[in-house]
Amino acid sequence: MGGKYHHGDLRAELVRVSLDLIAEQGLEGFSVAQVARRANVSPGAPYRHFADRESLLAEVACHIACQLADRVTEAAAEHTDPVDALAAGAGAYTRYLIERRAGMNVIYADGLHSPEHVELMAQTRRLTDEFLMRCLAVAPDPATALELMEQLFTQAHGYGTFQLDGVFVKHGYSVDLVVKKSTEAARIAIAGRTVGGPR
């Protein structure tokens, strides 16, 4: 259940509870009613802070994009080589997805990218820019960088999803091993598109 919150902090508590709910049950388990129950408030209380389900989910997605961008930045900062940094960022995405069951699946959930969700759009851009700027640093041209970014996001999300769906679990893979495999797959993808690499 949600922890106690101080008066005036219900908005932040609803976001925190929502993040935990999605981490446990995935996006399909998210509902305003369930969030209210876990936060120990009345079913109508969330609507004093959020107009509807979409508004609450947009704020949650904003936090996810921000947290992911931070994770990617921190992982990349541990490496001086741009290829290693970019691959580490992909691995960081996979780890976050496994831990929180949230990534692009929540950030790009239906209805969230309407113009009123300005902060979500800003944080989404920050996350994609973390990848794009690093892709531009290793790719021969902007078009290739965009293709590489798309491939890295797809692979990183796919590795995390296979773990969450039990595919890798059946093979006895640990989370650390899945992240390692995701990072290595990213490095292979980068090598295929970097300056001087195979095309």
C-alpha cells in the first residue's frame, strides 16, 4: 500500500504510487481507482490534482522519461569511448525497463503526446537526445544516426521485455546477464553503423 504522505503532497504521492503499481503490474494494471486505493485516499481524491487518467499517466510518464535519461547519462559517463558510452546507455535502458516495467511503452502510451503535456514532451526529447547526440558522434551522417538510435531503443526494449515476459527467465538468465547481453548487442549494432565500420 502507499505510504503516508504529508498534507499537500498528495499529487507527488499519487505519482509515486503509480510508478510502483506499473512496476508491479505493468501498464495494463494501471488505473486511477487502483492508485487511489493504494494511496489510501477516496476514489475521487486524485481528480482534485489530475483531470483524468491521461493527465495522471502523463505525469508518471514524465517521471519515467526523466529517470531514464538520468540512468542513461550516468551509465554513459562511466566510459570515455563513445561506442562504449552509447552501448552502456542501451544497457541502462534495459535494466530500468526490467526494474520498473516502464520505458517507451509508457512514455508513448496512447493519448499522452497531445500538446498540453509540455513537460512530458520536454523530458521525452531529453531522453531521445541522450541517445541521438551519442549516435551522431559515431555515425557517418544524421540519417544513419537516426536509424541507429531507433535500432538501439528497439533492441534495449526487446531484451527487457523478453526478461519480463519470462522468455529469458526460462533459460536461467539473471538481470545482470540480460543487461550484459543488451549492451553487447548494442555494441554490435553500433559497429555496423559507425564511421569506418561495416555497412
